[in-house]
Amino acid sequence: MTSDSSSALAELERLRASIDNIDAALIHMLAERFRCTKAVGELKARSSLPAADPNREARQIERLRQLARDAHLDPDFAEKFLAFVIREVIRHHEAIAAQANGTH
């Protein structure tokens, strides 16, 4: 193995370690986000509010698209990611509401 190859492998390992740390942080951040949205779902169920809030979702999508642009990330990717998260949150809110209403 040449010194260039060894250097490249060491750099690859360093970059992968950073990626692994970022992935772990993302998972922990998503877990915290879902803990918060679970509390929102419980509040909505107690208050007979709808699981979805299309106006808030639209504002959040535009906000996230701007954050993505500012961070030099593809805003379409960011929107798809947020849409996936929002769908999951709404699914959780609907399940919480159904449980609260005894219709699970």
C-alpha cells in the first residue's frame, strides 16, 4: 500500500467517523422532536383540535426551504424530508386522538 493510499484511507476513516457522529446526532434530534410533537398531539386530543394544521405546515415548509437555501442544501430535498416527518407526526397525532376517543 502506498503512502497516498494509506493517507486516503486514514482520511476516509476520519470522514466516516464524522458522518457516524452526525447520524447519531440526527437520530437524537429526531427523537427529541417526536417527544415534543407527541406532547402537541396529546394537547390537541385533549382540546379536540385537528391532528393536521395545514397553515402551520405551509409556514414550516417555507421556513425550512429558506434555511436549506441559506445552508446551501437543496430546498427540494429539505421539503421532502420535512414532508416525511410531518406525515409521521400527523399519523401519531391521529393515533393519539383515536386512543383519547376510545376508537383505536
